Amino acid sequence: QLQLVESGGGLVKPGESLSLSCAASGGIFGFYVMGWYRQAPGKQRELVASITSGDNTNYADSVKGRFTISRDNAKTAVYLQMNSLEPEDTAVYYCNLHVILENSVYWGQGTQVTVSS
């Protein structure tokens, strides 16, 4: 069973930066999409950013220009660099993997990001 292991997160002040990492425990075959979602208290989980195995990226409007998603194919890992963080970015961030050929979806355990002065 493939697992996603997340790292990063924490408490930062507004305007500061933070990075998240997520690595898959096993190999992935075929086309896939990896991404980051977040869920704030009382709100629905929402897509933050995603990247395909072909390096096509997609960002939520609220993070465009501030967040950057990237991946390491050799490590089957995805990263999220978050700059100019705002209190509204406070949420639990979840790594997501969608293996298209298998139609399988995997989730990480979640990591807390708190932006507060």
C-alpha cells in the first residue's frame, strides 16, 4: 500500500515563508497528479496547488504568485514553497496523489500551518 509522508509546517508570522514536503513510499507508474490541499476550521478542504507528471501546474487564485509547487520524479516527491504567508493561509495541509491509470487516490496525514503574529 503506497503511503504519503509529509514534513514541514509549523508556526510563522505574516509575511514569512515555509516549505512543505511530501514523499511517496513506493514507485508510481504512469501519469499522475500530485498536489496540496488545505482545510481550515469550519471550512471545506480546498485545492491549493497541483502538478502533473508532465510538470503542468495549477494554483488556487488565492495563492498565485506566493506559492510554488514542484516535484522530484526520482524521489516521487512534491514540494510546496509558501512565501508571503497570510493569516488566511492557516490550515491543515494535506498531500494528495492521484494515479490516473489506476484511478487511485492517496492522502497524507496532514500537517498544520499556522500564520499568526
